[in-house]
Amino acid sequence: MSSCAPATGPACTPAKAKARTQLAADAFPPSATAARSRLAAVRPADYARSRNHLNGAVTGLSPYLTHGLLDLAETVAYLRARHRLPLTHKLVQELGWRAYFQHSWRQRGEAIFHDLHPGPLPQAAYDRTLPADLRRGATGVPVIDQAVRTLYATGYLHNHARMWLASYTVHVRKVHWRAGADWMYAHLLDGDLASNHLSWQWVAGTGSAKPYLFNAENVARYAPPEWHSAGTVIDTSYAALDALAHSPQRHGAEPGAHAAVEEPALFTAPPDADGSPPDAKAVAGRSVWLVHPWSLADPPADALPLAVLDAHWHARWPWSARRWAFVVARMRAITPLLWMAPAAEITAALRAAAQVRGWYNPHLSDPAWAALRLPLPPSPFAEPARACRSFSAYWTHVLKRTPQADLPQGVLFDD
Ligand SMILES: Cc1cc2nc3c(=O)[nH]c(=O)nc-3n(C[C@H](O)[C@H](O)[C@H](O)COP(=O)(O)OP(=O)(O)OC[C@H]3O[C@@H](n4cnc5c(N)ncnc54)[C@H](O)[C@@H]3O)c2cc1C
């Protein structure tokens, strides 16, 4: 998560940077083969050296991890075995952030959607809606407008770009982190309520000791030229930014007219394909494997795969057409059986099955899912029994309790 990057990353030449920061819209095919290829292509040494640069050797694993095409424990085991990585390696630690946010969500539940503790200003100092210029990528601050365009065009943003966008939104525009988090979540292909909302809180200072701030010099070091933002509101010292974060003073868009982009539409159900209502007869007496948006790996051969979409959950958390296409295409590749309905109706129909197997995920938050008693996938790290209030407390526990020398033998699949 840290923004204190080594100053030794690759030079941001415009051509190289374009290749990485303007990912093709189809950069993440929704298939198990694509997920495995991404994993096989990871270069941990380059990652550790360059990950803070927008054109650095980041992995692009997040859409596959979020949607369960890659299992976190298997991913960590594979990377550690193949590259002989200790737990202290930067890449393993970053995967640890993902596990930590999941840990926090399990421990704190719905509380993660509210300020975990007071931030630099009282809640009333922040607006509850995003300004139209920000939504349309027309703030006149190039780093912000580029980030918004990239988010809309690809559904993916580099971690640094997410931090910049969140910090500007909260501390310069004085928008409450929750409004920004909900908006970004909806457009991300890898949107994960724990990683996303808790990262926004980390930036806002309601989930961390201090607000995350950045200036134009920081952008110039890590981003390609078209992102540089000299002469804008962020072209100032950290002391001035800290004073701004602690003052109710807000800034608007930069003066002058700025090119705008249209925000993609959001949908509470798949725009092109519709699931059918639950049908108990289709599963009667069968051993069912539950396929859901956070569990899109290949199902076991001995089960009837059933894909499900919880209509109430999706009404609360809309997605972009790109994300729907990713999830539904993968579901359709696994099974012709796709039900979309409230969780209670799906679980009622599933009572006709002989057995229901699958993996639990905290996004299955409707209490009706609990009746299925699905287990959580195993964690790659020794999980603390009690809530850790900071990543460092969590990671200290992990480093102490997860066997360092326990490098798994062999690889999990051919690559
Ligand atoms: C404001 C904000 C919002 C975010 N929203 C999400 C989200 O909705 N879903 C999501 O998966 N991640 C989120 N992240 C975390 C991180 O930005 C992404 O996981 C990462 O950029 C995904 O790209 P990658 O796979 O190329 O990452 P890499 O840098 O290659 O990292 C490898 C993997 O490590 C994990 N990881 C790396 N950094 C973090 C981090 N800071 N927090 C948690 N896990 C991390 C991810 O699983 C990632 O796939 C957010 C971060 C911020 C600052």
C-alpha cells in the first residue's frame, strides 16, 4: 500500500507508459487460462523494484483474484514455490494487504462502510456527492482526469492512480470517502468491497493514522508526462497539503474549460443476458456446486454447477457493463444454469438438492446464504483470531505464525 517507493523504477517514456497505463478494454479475458497466464507471467523481482510506477511490472492479477478465478492461497503458494519467495517479499506482502482487508471485513462486518474512526475533519465538512467535473474527468488536474478516463476505459487502475484519485477527491474536493468509494467500486473490474472501501478509508485517514497526501512532484516521478500536473492545485508542498486536509477549505475544478468524458452507465442486472428464476426441479437430488461472482474457478467434475446472482445485492451495488460481461461470460462458460433472484428464493429452491458445495465469500452478505454453510477458502497466512486494527499488527502476526521455511514443493499447474 505504501507510496514510499524506491526511486529506482523504470523511466516513464511516453511510449512505454501508454502501453501500461492505457490497457486495452479486453486486457482481462474472463477465462481460467487467462488467469493462469497472468500468474505465470508475474516477475516478482521486477515487481519489487518498479511496482509504484504506472508503467511498472505490476501483475494485473486483481480481477482474477476478486472473482475467484485465482484462489489467494494457491496464488501465494505458487508464487512462493516457483520464485522461492520468502514471506517478507514485497509481492507476498502486497497480497497480504488483500488478506488483511478480508480479515478486517470478517471482523468488523458492515462497520467498514462507515468511518472506522474520526478523520482529519468532522464528517459534516465533506460533501456526499461527487462533483460533476470529477465524474466526467474534467477537473483540469491531468493526473485526476487521466485516472478517471483510464478507469472508465479499462475498469482497471494502478494502485498509485487509485490512491491519487482518492486523495484528491477527499482532501482537495472535500467529498466524503464513501461517495468516492461507491463510485470507484462500481466501475472497477476488480471491485472488492473490502479492498476498495478500506483503502479509501486508509487514504481518508478514517482507517489510518493520517491522511494520504500526494503532490505534483510525486506524480512526475511515477507517471508518464500526460499525467503530470504542474501548476495545478496539487503543485505544492506536503505541509500545505496537510494544512488543506485539516481545513474545511475546498477547491473546485481548475479555471478554464476542460475536455470531458462520459461516465459509463451502471447496471443492477446483466445488461445483455438475464438469469432465469430459481427452479427446484433443475437441482432436485443433485450434488450442486455454487458458482457466484466471487467464485468463478472451474467447478469439480462430480458436481452440477449452478451460477447464481443475488438480485437484492446487485440492486445495492451496481456494476459497469464491462464487469457484468466478465462475470456472465465466465458463468456461461462454466454452466448453462444461471439463476438471478433474491438470495432467499435461491436458497429455498436449493433445498431440493442432495448437497450444495462451494466457497463462501463475504459479498454473499444476505443472511439467507448462511443456510448453505459454505466454508471460507483457506487463507495463505496464519490468521489472527482477533481483529487487528492495523496492517502492521496483522503482518507481524502473520510473519510470526506462518512458517517461513514452509515453501510448497512443485507448482500447482503447468505453465
Ligand atoms: C482507493 C483504492 C481502491 C482500491 N480498490 C480495490 C478493489 O476494489 N479491489 C482490489 O482488488 N484492490 C483494490 N485496491 C488495491 C490495489 O490498488 C489493487 O489490488 C491493485 O492495484 C490491483 O492491481 P494489480 O493486480 O496489478 O496489483 P499488484 O500491484 O500487481 O499487486 C498484486 C496483488 O496484490 C494485492 N494488492 C496489491 N496492493 C494492494 C492493496 N493496496 N490493497 C489490497 N490488495 C493489494 C492485489 O490482490 C493485487 O492483485 C484499491 C486501492 C486503493 C488505494
